[in-house]
Amino acid sequence: MSEMQNIITIDGPAGVGKSSVSRKIAAATGFTYLDTGAMYRGVGLYILQQGISLDDTKTIAEKLPNLELKLLPAADEESDVGVLINGENVTDAIRTQEMAMVASRVSALPVVREMLTRIQRGYGDNGSIVAEGRDTGTVVFPRAAYKFYLDAEPEERAKRRVLQCQARGVEADLQQILTMIIERDKNDSERAVAPLKKAQDAVRIDTTDLTVLEVVDEILRGIERKEPKTLK
């Protein structure tokens, strides 16, 4: 049996609190936070900037080698991971509902997933990371020692998205966001490559009625129960 990696994976659909929870788990453990979703958003923005149709897989494959994607550490556990695309800081540009839907579409492209999975595994070579995404426990880090899958009712997730948008000073329509969340769930779960699903050995946590800190506490207790001497 292959040796387990000292990695924490936190997967789940949009709006379940993955980012907030993952940042706090990283802060509590001293691990590095890896936001895989930001990487797909960055690739999606790059493709749009190049004027390429998201359906034109041939041109996308030709242009991807010209893409230099770099993640910047978050300023604190309340801030987003920064993203540079060929030296341009696109951190704010990728954090929109529209870019979330673009990320969902490009994440279904095998050529994109192959490239980003390779980069993500490079981040995890030495362990000690908290990887957040949709397939980190199933595909990217199947040997991760600690796996969690967060879920919540779509209506609650939509409400959270509205609050996040309002905090950024952006107007948001609850029904529109709910529709987008349901559509993205369908797209992510039904795609042929690395679909969104809970890893068999992941712990599922329903965050519908939980605060971020309650979810963080549950994850930390889960890690401690599993193997208290491994997490260093």
C-alpha cells in the first residue's frame, strides 16, 4: 500500500464554505493553503482574454503552454489567494459569479485538468498543504491522509453567495445565484473528467446549519481522532 501524504483535502460544491474553512484550517495547522478553484478561474480568464471560445479545445490546447499561472499567498486567513496570469494580478477579476461558471466549463476540459493537476501535485510533493477544490481528494491527492467533503442545501449556499457579493459591494440577485449554483452542481457532477463527488474515504460534513468555526472545529477533531501523531 502506498504511503499516505500529509495533506488535508476539502472538497465540495460552491457556497459550502470551503474557502473560509480551508484558510482557517491552514492557519491552525501551519499548512500551506492551495486554492485549486482559483487556478481554474485563472485559466478561464486567460482563455477569454485571448478571445478563444470555450468550445475551441484545439486552440485552447495550443495556447495553454503560453500561460504562466502563479498563486500568491493570502494576506491573512480572511483574504483570497492571489492569482497572477503572465505577471498580471487578476485576483479581483476572477472572483465573480460569471467567472465561477467559466471555471466550471474549463474544468471539464481534459487538457486543462491535466495541466492544473500536474501543477497542483507539484505543490503537494512535500505535503503539509490544505487543498481545496472539487476533486482534490478523489483525483489530485488520492493518498491524502485527511479528506473532508463539505455540503449544504442549495438555498443556503445561494444566501451565502449573496452576502459575499454584498460584502464586496456587488449587487446580487438571490434567485439568479441559486439558478447558477444548481446549474454548476449539475455541470460539475456530470462531467466526464474528474466529476465532483465525495471520495469514499472522505468525511462528509453538512454545513447548512453550522458556522465556519464549527466546521473548522469538526475538521480539526476529525484529524486528531484519525491519527494525532501524524499532523505536525
